[in-house]
Amino acid sequence: MAEKDILEKVLLSCEDVFADCWNALVCGGRQVMDGTKLLPAPTESFYRREKELHSQFSDVSFCRVEEGKVRAQYIIENETQARRKQVLRKASYQGGAYRAQLESSRPVYPVAGMVLDWSHSWSRIPLSLKKLLEMDGAEAEDLQLVDEVELAVYYMKNLPEEVRKRFTSDMGFVADFLSEGGFEGRSGQKILHPQALCEMMYALTGDSRFTELVDEISKRQNRGKEIIMCEYLDMLEARGEIKGIEKGIEKGEKRFAKLIQALLQEKKFDVIALAAKDSDKRRELYKTYGI
């Protein structure tokens, strides 16, 4: 599980992919965030519980830097299923980021966050702090005193087509595959981060073909060759055909071995010789012996 979580984070750790997610999901497709202006931000923050100091880690975080100054910090959380108290995690992560600014003499900058949910279904979790408190019995008068924290959750396996079309980075391949089961709509698009993409596809689907192609794709990219999705599809198809052939051969060998064992038990040595060279005779014997 830990390895799967790491593989899901690697692609998002690419500046262009991180910015693309923000532009496609939060900004409605407007190219507001520029990946070239992003620098990795700390993902670890600290808090005290029962007099002990504990650390907490957010998934992926970047700062937008312009003219040598941090203008904002952004946090993206990956969840296989968003938790009911997810809004408290957001408040905690952002609170940790603001706490880090408390002792600084530099101007304070905003911290924003969102959640990418990779589960198959929608989660009916409270999307605001006040809603969570209300559901847990907080009084209306007390709620008026509470500062609001709102949660933005995007269900990556249920994104509408018009939203998926906004992606311009490798994340578009992931979003399309999860919704359509293929990459055909992006067959002419370049793959910029082949290893990260292959590993994330494996983490999300469990299909080992994706990671089996990593070395071959990386070698092509190291030689300066661009990887177009249509080429990748051809490689996947070929890999699937090879595996199918291998499985077919293995199945045929096991079937024939079972037939030979049956014939040996009956000491039909002449029939064994005939079955070895005559495919029609083999099919007849398979049927006779129920193999």
C-alpha cells in the first residue's frame, strides 16, 4: 500500500503536471498556474498531542515563486477514499504551512489545497468545517463564531469529458483511461514523463504491462526520441499479444501433458506417437478423454 501511494505521487510531483491539475480542475481550464514558476514546498509539519511532538506529511506541495518571492503555496492530497473528517486534514496541513510563516519576517502568503479522490464512487463527506460540526451536533450560535474551512474534492475516476479535455499534461492520459478505458482521444499527444506515467497507471490499475514498458520507453527518450501516445498504444498491444501467445502455449503444453499421462497409464504407446504428429488426432483424443 505504501509503495502504491508513492507511485501515485510521483507524476503529481512534476511541476507541469501539478500546475495542469490546478488549471484544469480549480481554474476551469484557464492557464493561471505556470509550472516553470513552481518550487517544491515542505510537506512535513508538526503538532503537539499529549505533550509529545508529532509530524504530519501532506502528499505534494509547491510554492509559486515570482521575482524571488513566494506568492502562494499549493497542496494536493491523494486519497483512495476521502475520509469523513477530511476537512480537518486540510485545516491541519494549511495550519502547519501558516505556522511555518509565523516567525518569518517575510510577507505572509496564501496557502490553498485540494483533494484528488481515486476511488470508483462519490463520497458523501462534509465539504466544509461548519457542515462537519453541524452534523456532529454543534449549536447554531457556536457555529457563527467558527471560521469556515471549505474542502475541494475531485473524483478522478468520474470526471466529465469536458473537464478531462482541459488537461494538457500526462495527467490527461490517466484521467481518460480511468473514464474510457483507453488513450485513443490523445493518440497524437506527447508523453513527457513516461516512467512516472507508467508507474502511476500500474498503481491505479494493477496492469503490469505499463511498468514492463518503462525501460524500453526510457531508452527511447534518452536517445532524444519523442514518445507519442499512438506508439505507446502499439507497444501495449504488442505486449498483450505476446502475453496471450505465451499463455496459449503454456495452456497447450499442460493439456498435451495431461493427455500423454492418460495414454501412458493405458500403455497406448502407438497412440502417443500418432498424437505427437497429428493435430486432428490430438483434438479427437482431447474430446475422448475430456481434456
